[in-house]
Amino acid sequence: MQLSKSRIMSALQCRKRLYFEVHRPELQKISPATQAAFDTGNRVGDFAQQIYGQGQGILIEYGPGLSQALKDTERLMTAGVDEPIFEATFSHGGVLVRLDVLIPPGPHTQSPAWKIVEVKASTKLKDEHVADCAIQAWVFEGLGYALGGIALAHIDKAYAYPGGEDYHGLLVEEDLTAEVAELQDSVPAWVGMARESASGEMPDVQVGQHCTTPHLCPFFEQCWPTETKYPVQALRGSKEKLGQLVADGYLDIRDVPTTVLDGTETRSRIHRVTVAEEAELLEGASSFVQELAFPRYYLDFETIMPPVPIWSGTHPYETHAVQWSCHIEDSDGSLRHEEFLDLSGEPPMRPLAESLIGMLGHDGPILMYTNYEATVIRGLADRFPDLAPELEAILDRLVDLHPVVKENYYHPDMLGSWSLKAVLPTIAADIDYSALEEIQEGTAASKGYLEAIDSSTSPERREQLRTRLLEYCRLDTEAMVRLVRFLGARPSPTSGPALSR
């Protein structure tokens, strides 16, 4: 069986994951966040070719097929080249690898040794990266090629983009030659384990932390209980402890005896409310709402964190606010809505900050859900010192709804989550993010914004994205309005199960 490097890495995370990849690939479920990570990796890989190639380099295309890629690589290795090879493709011992960057021996050295550079979009070296490189080295040297060194190139967060498409310095290398050499004797065992996992019966592996570490398994739902109404993973906590509950035969929270819980307050509450199958709303919620002054501002930002900076002076993965939505509620219950979105492609941060200051005025609580908005505003204050006093005054007015909701409300259908998208269906089922076209969550919003400002995007497509971005962000702040009205208007018992949806 031919194994790719990625399949061996899957087996190192979980043998059952590899079994599913080979035998039941149609069952995998790729989350938006995972797909975004794939897209980010591809984008960084493209820039790595620019950086290492410096206008040169040879790309081994995969389109014509694996066989042709192997032949093209072998031809180049035999003929000898003096420029980098990108996506060089090798097979040894039934293992296939494609190398991000393969650097030939220097013109002023007598050594025939090559250098491998693996490119990652992360900002630091991780344990799995060493294993990844070890597999590449095993295949490369197994074919008889001399390897002079192997390195991991990752994003340098300290890099500041100077503009002009100059991305030298974006990547920083860490030499892994010694660490990889120490693992060479382990690689054949990994290959054997992966081959057995892929070709034999389905491995019997208990669920646990490996289901989400180092990556969320795309077959998570095949192993954790999903057919039951309130699966035990909604109890929260470490995957090891929850996995043990599954191993002990507990699939639904309602079946878990109180005696086996670890006694944490949050877990006990989720269990108690779920067993009762009734929502719990405590009187602290209405007390909180009654104390809120008017006008009330419901604020939400959309941000991007591009791994490759797009505006001069910015850094990789720096958070940039690119859009805001705000519903304003007056004491008579009337609502008005304000918003900001600039798709010109110019840095939007300053006009966004200025428009925000002008819209929010000087009085009234500014409601947010989690403290992310506070983080964004602090970032704007750091970037624009002349606006800092007004932005810091806004910070003093921020009120976070998340801890209030977490302390006072829980519905079994929230499945252990107090995210706004988990809470909302239990209080306002008519607000449905899934009914939105294309952009239904934050990852898609970020992707949509980046597409909209791309110079190759047609005006028609840009306007389509504008509409969808505005609809999505507006729904977030409308959802907070509905949440506050729910918390303040519903009966509030002092304790115990209270409300059924």
C-alpha cells in the first residue's frame, strides 16, 4: 500500500483516523476553521516559493499525476540543477512525500548534499513538525540522495511588511537536522503501524485527547456519541475524562450518575439542568438588565488575521478590525442601526476607528459578547495614539454579556457551550444564521472580506460580498438585542429548573 506522509501523520495522531481516511473518506467532516487552516497553509506555501526562488525555481506540477511528478523529479535530480525545486516528489518503501522546498548544493561547495525546507504557516515549531520532517528525510535518504540538512520555515510574527510585495523576512528557519537524525530509526515502525492500521481491521482506539490534538479529527463524530440528544462531550472538561465516560458506556448526559462527575461547578450545573430537561434562568439576569442605562449600544466587530500581511507596516496574524455593526436601543424600545464596511482595499482601521468614535458618542453602555471587542479597541488605540483617549473612554463603557449569561442561564440544547450561536437558538429560534447566504460564521466573513478587497474580484462579486458581510454582522448585534430582552423580560425564579423552550 502506498502511504503519503500526511497519512502516516494521521496514524501517529490516531490509527482509527487513518483507517477512516482509507476506507470511509466520505465520512470526514471538515470544519470551516480546518478548511481555513488548509487555505492558509497553501497561501504561505505560495509565498515561500517566491521567497526561496527569488524569481527562479522549478515547480513540479501535480496536475499531470503522481507518476509524472515522480519522473520529473527524478529527471531533475539526475541532471543536476542549480535552483530550488518546489514540490519535489519522491517515493521510497511505499511512502510518498512532496517536499515544499529542495535546495541544491551551493555552487561554491564540493558537497553533493541537498537541503530540505518544510514550510508551515504556524508561528512556532511544534512537536509534530519534527516527525513530519523525519519522514521526508527517511524517504529522501532511502533513495540514496545526500541530505546536508533539513529545516522548518515558519512565520516570523515580528516581521513588519515594508510594502511593495517584498516578503523577505516573512519566514524564519529552524534547523532540525539533529532532531530528525535521532528519529530515523523510528520511521520504519511508524510506516509499519500506518500500513497495518490502513489495511487491517478497524483499530480499537478509545476516544480521548488525541481526537482534537494536534488537530481536530475530521472523523470526530464517528467515534464520539452523536445519535443521542445530549451527548456526554457537552459536559465539557478534558477529552481524556470525557473519553473515559464513553468507554464506561455513558453516551448521554442523562445517563451519567452524579457520583461519577468530578464535582466542578460548571459540569454539575450542565448535568443537573440537562437531566431536568428544562432551562434555568436565575434572577441575576433580570437584575443586570434593569440596571443598564439608555441608550444601549450593541457592538460587534468583524476582523481579519492574515498570515501574510497585506498592508505596509502590519505583521503576520495581526488582528485588524475591518467592519462593525451596532444596534442602538433607546428607552422607549426603539432601535436604529449603524454600520461600517470599507471594501476599497485601503487599510480600513483608521476610518473604522474614527467612525466608531463618532457613532458611540459619550454616554450609554456598550454591550458586547465576550471581551473580544475590548481587545480590538485596545489594538486600535495602540495603532493610533492620537485616537487613544477617545478609544479608552469607549473601553470604560464596555459591558460583557457573556459572563452574565454564563452565570444566570443554561438550556440543555446549548450542549455545554455559552457561545452566542449556542445560546441564540434557545431564546430566539427565528434568528437563523444558516439562512444567510454564504457567510454564516466568522471564518467565512474573514474569507469573504479578503476576497472582496482582492483586485481580481469583479465589481459584481464585490457588491454581492458587501451585502452578505453586512447581513452577517448585523445579525450578530440584532442577536444581542434579543438576548438582553430575553434576559430582562422572562420570569426569574430564584433557583432550580425554570423554563422550557
